[in-house]
Amino acid sequence: MVFHLVFRLASIPALLLWLMAVPLQAQGLLRDADIEYGLKQLATPILSAAGLSPSRVKILVVNNASLNAFVVSNDAIFLHYGLINKLQSAPMLQAVIAHEAAHIANGHITRRMTNLASARTAAGLGTALAVAAAAAGAGSAAGGIALGTQSSAQARFFKHTRAEEAAADQSGIRYMKAAGVDPQGMADVLSIFRGQEVLSESRQDPYLRSHPLSRDRFRAVEGFVAAYGNTGAPHADAAYWFARVKGKLSAYTRAPKWTLRRVNETPYADVRLLREAIAEHRQSRTKQALRAIDAAIAQRPSDPFLHDQRGQILLETRNFAAAAAAYGRAVQLAPNDALVLSGYGRALLANDDIKRARQALEKARTIDFRDGSMLRDLSVAYARSGQTGMAALVTAERYALTGRLEDAGIHAKRAVGLLPEGSGSWQRAQDVLIASERAEKRRR
Ligand SMILES: [Zn+2]
């Protein structure tokens, strides 16, 4: 999990020099293979009901404790971890996703993008999106990591109208019904914010700033829910994945003691053990952590994400060879999961297996570029195999993704000078360079 970067920094002195040059992002995405897989299980029936492609629309977690969910492009839904920790059931989480999916399916985002060119107030934002797209090499992937941090221009830009909110609630409830998910989840989500509609914006949760709430909206949702009725039995699978997503996320974001006190509240044995492993690991009780994760693996031996977690514990405790082996097992079980591959690459790199590290990280990048931690490792792998041009390129792309265009430009310029002119990589560096120069012009 990217969240654990500070800890990882401290535990791999070999890479320390490299990483020290890179200030940590104040805010970014929390990338975790297990959590994203669980979110995908919960989102798939909802996205399908909305007519969206579950493989195209990713559900990504923002490293932010406040309550918010938002969309900035048609191919990703962002959820603050604080909101997920606050939800009580799978239908509540699915309701949040359904509402955001409705903003996409109803064209609210496309409309904003169309207006973007003329919107001078959102100039900075437009640049961030353009650069993310350029860095991706393919137009539509502008899921900007930089967008988690909201400037006031961004906040204005992403604020939905009341008409859009009403439409998104209604469509969202329709998707839930079609997917066999209890629509009551939508009313339950809104009830978290009940009473806040009368507060000034600065005292509201950010969710209310992006999705304005009114008494009318409450009443309308309650009306829809009553009209659609309960769909009956809760989905066993959804309940499991909700417990696992929230259980793992809270184990990483709450105090370990808090987690350990509540371990028995989880009805699933493997989730209990997973949470225990994370809490023990965060207290540097490695033996206990490994015992718990091994017991979880004994329950679900072919679950790639438990092996991935085991690899992370071993890597962060400097057992590099064992970490590479554990991640290797995870990759066997999930060969096309970018985040699992990224962990494997990191472990191989720590174990000085540079060539295989580079191969794993390159594959991860091809599947999903939106992982700053993977890009950092890949640049190290390139640098350590003497490919300084590629190292500069990947560093430029990483800065571009986080909206740091000036730094991106510096590294892109260097990459352009080092890479064979006209090659695909040279072109990628040119794209970042051009985007950075455009941003500079705008600043002047
Ligand atoms: Zn909304």
C-alpha cells in the first residue's frame, strides 16, 4: 500500500539516496491491490446497470480522512478513505458508487470537459488533466492524482448543481435496484450528513460541497427508496468484500490498538487475520504479523492479495529474498494485476535483481500508470541498469501525474536529450515537455 511509503523509506537504505530527492506528496491515492479488487467486486453490478464498463471505470481511494467522493473524468470514481471508514454496509458503499456512476452516465462530466476550454477559472485544472493524459500516452486516462488536492477553482468546477444531484440520486437508485442491491443504502448514506445542510460550507463535510444537499433532496431520496422497495436478501459476496475493503483500509488508517480491540467484530476469519497481521506489522511485531498472515493464507491459499500482503510485511522488515518469493507467488495467482506486479518489482529491486525488477515494473506501468510509487521504483530500476534517459522520462511522467509541471519539464528535457530521437520514449518525453512549457506560458 502506497500509504506506507514513509515506513518503506526508512527500511530500505539502499534506495534512500534516490528517494530523498523526492519530497513526498501531501496527498495522493492509496493504491492497494486487495482493496481495489474488493471495490471492483462491489462496483461491477452497479456499473453494468449504469451501462458503464466495469473494466474501464476504476474505483480509486484518495488518501484523505475527510468524507468525500467525486468524479473528474469518465474513467474513474474517487472515494476518500474517510468516507469508506464511515460506511456501515455494502449497500451504502454501492450507493456512493451508484451516485458517482450516475454523474458519469448522465453526462455531467462530459459537459464539464466540453466547457473546460473556455473556463478561464479552471485553467490550472485543465493543465493538470491535459498533462495526466499526455503522460498516459492515451487520451482518456486523465484520472489525475493531482486532483485529490482541491484548489478553490477545482472545488467550484466540480460542484454539482441541485438538478444534477437529483438526477444522480434517482439514476443511482435505479442502478441499485437493477443490480439487486437494497436502495435503502442511498438513504443511509445521506443520513450521515443529515443536519449539515444548514451549516456554512466551511463547516460541512467536503462531500456536501461537491454534492449539495437539501431537505428536498433527502425527501426525494426517501420517496424513491420507498417506491422501489427492498430487494430482499443481502448479497453474501458483497458483504464479504465490504468487510474486507473497510477492514483492511481501517487497519491501515486507524491506530493499531483500535484495530486489535475490534478484530473480533469481523464475521470472516480470514479478514480478522488480515487485520490482525496489519495491526501487528504496524507495531513492528513482525513474528505476530507473519503468524496472522500465514493463518489467513491457510484459509484462502490461492488468494493473491494475501500473498501480496505477506510480501509487503517481509519487504518492509528487510527480508528481501523472502519478500520477492511471496510477491512472486502473488504474481503467479494474479499475473495482470498492476499493483501486485509493482510490489513484486519493488521487492526484486530491493533484492538487487534489477533486470527482473525492471521487467515486472514495466509490465505494471503498461497496465496502469497511475501509481507514483511504481514509477519511482521503475526510474530507480532504469538508473541502476544504466538507462538514464528512461529513468529521466519516468521521473518526468511521475511529476506530471502529480501536477508538478516545472519539475516534470526539467526531467523531460533531460530525457529528450538522452533518448534516441524519434523513438516512442523520446516522443513520450516530448509530450511532457510540451505540456510543461504550455503550463509555464499560462503562468506568465
Ligand atoms: Zn453528486
